[in-house]
Amino acid sequence: MSPLFQPVFRKSTVLVICGLGSLTGLRAQQFYGLNNSNFNGVHGMYINPSSIADGRFSRHINISTFGAQFSNDYLNLEIPFSLRDLVNGSVPDDVKNPSGQIRWNNAWLKENLDGKPKNAYFGLEWRGPAGMTKLTDRFAVGFGMRTRLALSATNMDENFARTARNGFDTGYLRSFASDNSFHVNMNSTQEISGTAAMVLINKKSFYLKVGGSLKMMFGIGNAQIQNNGLELDLRQPDSIRINRIDMSVGYSNPEFLNSLRNGILSASLPKFDVNGFGLGYDLGATWEWRPKVTEGLTSGNKYQLRVAASLLDLGGIRYSRNSVNYSVQRSTPHTFTEHDEFNRAFDQGLDSGLNWVKGYAQQHFNYKEDNKSYTVALPSMFCLQADYNLFRFIYLGLNWNQSFVNREEISFRRPSSIVLLPRFETKLLEFSLPMSLYNDYTDASVGLFARVGPVFIGTDDLVRSLNRTSFNGFNFYFGVSSGLPARKKKKS
């Protein structure tokens, strides 16, 4: 059986292969080090819109910022050298080709076969032109443009994950239990946001500011599978026996799936072909304790203690243009046999193949056409930040990020995390070591953030990786932002 041979749920398998097999792993972008910086300027409104009021800049712009995260619990990359060896040029000669370059070996990809369901998450984020300005000492406004792509697969049967990666003719999926359930979500969006923030109270040591953002959301594309039960038998070489199926499938545009097959970056680039629209909201408040007794011991950021809370990404995107949304059920066995008509349909293009599968499902299964329009929830999250100025340029921060989105919900969900951030911060130089419990508090790592003037780079999982030879993902972000410092008030 050809590795490209798919059963009647070919549509679902295409998504699984795009989301798990070709990516080999996933995790959500958080920008931990940048979030707590007092010099993050316009970036602060992405974590708490109140931050731009009475900040370190009177005007600030983001030129471009890019970040990516990638992790999973199915595949590990195990290499016979560490990142430190790679940087130091001490990679063993037996893994190099005659020209001195590292020779890739497919055996370095190791499967984690512990019998447990597999989970994966992937995220890309590009922050385009953005800016903020203070209109008065108490009021500031900002705008931003952002593109995000997220793919997630949760609770996927181990054998099904192996089959999705290696093909249906590999023999991994001889029997697929009927009590399984897995969920795959893929979403790519663009947004244009406006932010307003103001100082409510500024009396002696008590300071309070609030802010909000309104975001116009444009859906580039979405695809999702909600599987509630699937039992397969692949013991015949040219057919698939479907003993039971209960699955719903939706996608906004086959062109989005084609772009995923051509590459993750091509699917996440801004496009004029928009398939969904919606509104998003951010709300935030920041309280600061500014005691005069410690004025000489603290930095120019004025506060001894800062506590901020925010609700992010409330709302959703309604997909109605070029969208397909249906479900199929069957409790009696059915055998699907590969034939020329099936292959010709997919040879003519993904859109033709998906239409053929849809027609086949209408003939042989309990087919239900759902509303073509459907809503994809934004990755709603509650964020709590605390930051203490220990002495002059030394700070200790704590971030708690709790997702509101269920793993099985149609959304591009960001996993929950808690982060401790010791840092050194001045106007020209800044360093921090974010120590996090991420992936819904199941994994731990130490990252690094560095800023020199307007240029910054960071990762939430680097220090742990320097001496490692086994990896299940990566994480990084970098960008260039610049601003004009706020005017200092003269002391009486």
C-alpha cells in the first residue's frame, strides 16, 4: 500500500500529517524575557495593555520581531554532540562529510514509545510595524500589527502518530482502539490592534493605571479535526477496514492546507485572501508601590513593587468564506479499497481530492453537513505579573499565565506556565534568566534574554540545551525596537 494511500478520512489524515508527521513537534510562543522588561515599550501592550501609560518611553516603535516555538512528547532528536560542541567546533569527525559539514542521519530521530497518547504544539509569531505615543502625562495610545500561526495535536494514539509519520503501509496501525479520541487544530491569523491606557491614581506611594486593546482579526486559514472514536484494521495490503468512526472535520479553504504542505512559513505569511473575520479584546491593570523611603535604592523605574493583571485574547474568528464543516459516523464495519478514481482525484489537486472524499462519505457513512460557518476561539489567557526592584538595576519578576481554552476546543491554544525572572536592567543593557514551568506546568527549563540598546534576542529554553544531545523542540525570538525616552519630572 502506498504511503500516500489514505482511508475515507483522508482529509483528517492530511491534517495530521501536516500537523504532526512533518513538524515532528510543537510549543507556544511566550516571549518570557521580553514581557517583564521595563524597556519593552510597545511590546508591553501584548502582555498587558496598561503598560504603555507612564512607561520609560514617550514614543516607541517596533520595526520587526519574530519568534517560534516547537515541542512534543513523541519524537526526540538525539545527536552525538551538544550545542556547545557545535559552537566550539568540536563536533566528532565521524558525523561529518568530506567537506567538513555535519552529515544528517535519520536514525537521530528517536520515537518515545511509552504507550501514552502523544501531544504536540507549534507556534510562529511575527510582530510587524507597531508604535505607541504619550498624548499627556496620564494618557497613551498605541497600534500594532501581528501575524500568528499555531498548530496543535492532543491525545493522539501512539500507533496512529507512528502511522501518520511513516505511512499506512508500515504496519504500525494493525488495530486502532475504539475508545481513542484525538484533536487537531490549525489556525493562522492576522490582526490590527489599537490600544489606549491611562493613569487612574498617582498619589504618593500608590499608583494605578489601566488599559485596553481592541483587535480586528483576519483569519488566513483554519483546519480542525475532532475525533470522538475511530477503530481501524489495516491487515489487508490494499484496503482499510473501518470498524467504527465518529469524527467531525472543518476547514476554511483548501489553499490553506496546500500552503501548509508547502511549508509552515508560507502558511503563516500575511495574505490578502482572508477567509474569516472577528474581534478580539485585551484588558489590563497595573499597580505600583512607590515608597519614598527607598527612592535612593531603586532605579529610574520609580517602583519598589509592581503587580499587573490582564485578560488576553478574548473573542474569536468566524470562518464563513470557502468553509466546509461536516461530521461522519458509522458503527458497522466498512471496507475501503484504493482505486484509480480516488488517486486521480488527488492527482488533480487537494481541493479535488477532498471533494471526492466528501462525496464518498455521503454515500457510505452517516453524513451530516453542519453549518458552513464556524467560530474559532482566540487563545484566551489570564496573566499575572509581579516585579520587585531588589536594588538599583537588579530585579526579580514572577509571571503566571493560565489558559482559559480547553485542549479539545477549536482554538489555537497557548499552554499555561509559571516563570521566575531574575534580571539585570539598564537603559542600554539588559539580561534575564527566565526559569519556567511550561506546557501546562509539566516541563521545566531555563532561558536567556539579552538586549543591547534597541536589539534583543531571547529563548525560553536555551541554558538547559547547551550540554544536551537530546531535544524535543526549540524556542527563540529576536527583534529590533526603538523609542524616545520619557521626560523626567524635576524634583521639588
